[in-house]
Amino acid sequence: MLLIVDDIQVGNGRSGDFFSFEEAGIKPDIITLSKAIGGGLPLAMVLMRPDLDQWKPGEHTGTFRGNNLAFVASTQCLDYWETNDLSESVKYKSAIMKEELEKIAAKYPELEAKVRGRGMIYGLEIPELNFAEQVSKKCFEDGMVIELAGAEDQVLKLLPPLIIDEALLRSGISKIDNAIGELIAEKEEKISGEFVL
């Protein structure tokens, strides 16, 4: 039985290791990857154990074949992985994200927020209906785009660039904190004041 791993959705390095499955000790037979490997340009690859490579030259065709610019961009992206520096940087910033998001969750216990993720993939789940969407809108008004995830868009999804500097990362998380604080204050004002329909 072959073990095939699709590393397309996470992106190279985002979990802290080059491949997202490495931390689990998985040793796949075949790996499919794209997006991040092309440095933002269209490129996809299939990696396989040498004994599985039975294709003859020209048997493998695809939409992204022969894109020289994407090959050059990919080569430049791979240069970041010549040392462990980028991986260590991702792990360092991951710890910041986890710590700061956990502080936010603890600061507003009424939200029952949960922090989950690893590497440069984090989410702040806020179960209250539409609250995460309101936070996203407030952040947008403050100059920051933050996407939502989850079946009911209840998760603020943090996917900053791997090479973001620490000050900018902390500034972005601070904007989330400020947006939540403003929304809670507005909600308390509505509850304690006269409710007008």
C-alpha cells in the first residue's frame, strides 16, 4: 500500500518544518506539492521514492510544465532552506502567536475562545455567532485583512508571511485584541443602555 501525502494546502515551511507532516514522523512514498514551491507563480511537483519512478521521459505532462519563471522563483525560495534559520524563525514566531492569542483568550473569558494551530498557522475560535466576522470587519477598518475559517466562520485565521518581522506580527495581534475589546465594550453599552429597535 502506498502512502501519498498532499502538502499543497499548508505550504512549505508554514508548519515550522519544510513539510507539514515531518513533525509526525511520517515517511510518505509520494508527495504532491504546489503553490508555495513556486514562490507565488504556478508550479506543482510530485516527489516519489526512486523505486516508484517508472515514468519514461515525456510521459508526465501538466499545465505548469516549462514555466521557466516559476522554476527560477522556486529556486530562489528553496535558497531560504539551505540552513535552519527560516525554520527556527517560524518556530520563534509561532511561540509568539500562541502566547499572544492565549493572552487574548484569557483576557476575554466571556468569549470562550480557543486557540489552535502550529507554526505560522493559527486560529482563534470564537463560538459566539458572527463575533469573529465583526472582529474581522473591525480589523479591516484598522488596516488589517484577516480571514475567517470554520463551518460557521467562527475562527479568525492567522496566516502571516513566514518572513514577517516580529514587530509587525505583534502589531497585527494587537489589532485583534483592540477589535475584540471595542466590540465587547459596544455590546456592554447596548445591554446596559436603552435598547432601541
